[in-house]
Amino acid sequence: MSLNVEQFAAANKATVDSLLSVANTALASAERIAALNLSTARAALEDTASGVKTVMGAKDPQAALAAQNALAQPAVEKAVAYGRSVYEITSQTQQELAKMVEAQFGDFQKSVATMLETAAKSAPAGSEGAVAAIQNAIAAANSAFGNMNSVAKQFADAAQANIAAMTKKPK
């Protein structure tokens, strides 16, 4: 009986550790986004103040218009850089979370395989068909997870390529 209590306690500890890892990863990502937003807001305020001073200091309307137009391109470039930074943070977070899920699923697969092996050894005669059906169902679930993981990686790679293409500086 103590073996089952120990296994239950170990499973609960592993679950709590996993949840803490996910929470810490999410909080670290939120912290990075918040820092980026604060930095971007500060830079935008400084750029706006500087731009207003430049436009107000113009000698004539043409010079004011030229100064205003000169401010537009850096603003677009900064917006693109901001978008790229947000994408990089979210992409890194997604990759970290995917690794955690893969590790957890791998541990789950091992536990189920061990449990199934133990059950198969102690199964009554004539239950081989039921054990085989369970093994097939687990193999199908593993295959589905592998396919889902592959599709998610392909989607992430395509999104990354699209972001890179959109933020590529023209020559």
C-alpha cells in the first residue's frame, strides 16, 4: 500500500512541478513583453517630442512638411522592429512550452507502457485481444500526437518565414 501512496505523491509532485514550469515560462514571457512595451512607449514619446520640436522649428511650411515626412520612415521601421520583437518573444515561449509538452507526453508514454506491460503480464488467459486493442489504441494516440506536433512545427516554421520575409529590409 505504501508503494501506491509514494507513486501518488510522486505523480502529484511532478504535476505541480510541471504547472510551475509552465507558469514561470508564461510569466517570463509576459515580463519580456511588458518591458518591450514600456521601452517602445518611452521611445515613441521621445520621438514624438523631438518631431514636434523639429516641425515647430521649421522656417516655412515646406520645411515643416519635409521634417514631418522625414519622421515617417523611422516610425514605420520601429513599428516593424516592434512586431518582430513581439513575434520572437512569443515564438520562443511557444517553443519552450512545446518542449515541456513533449517531455510530459514522453513521460506519460513511458508510464502507460509500463502500466500496460504490468497489466498484460497479470491479465487472465484469453484477454490477449483486449490487451492488443489497448496497445493499438495507445499506438494510434502516439501517432496522432506525433502528427499534431509535426503540423505545429511546420506552421511555426511557415509563420517564422513569413515574418522574416515581411520584415526584411529592402535593398
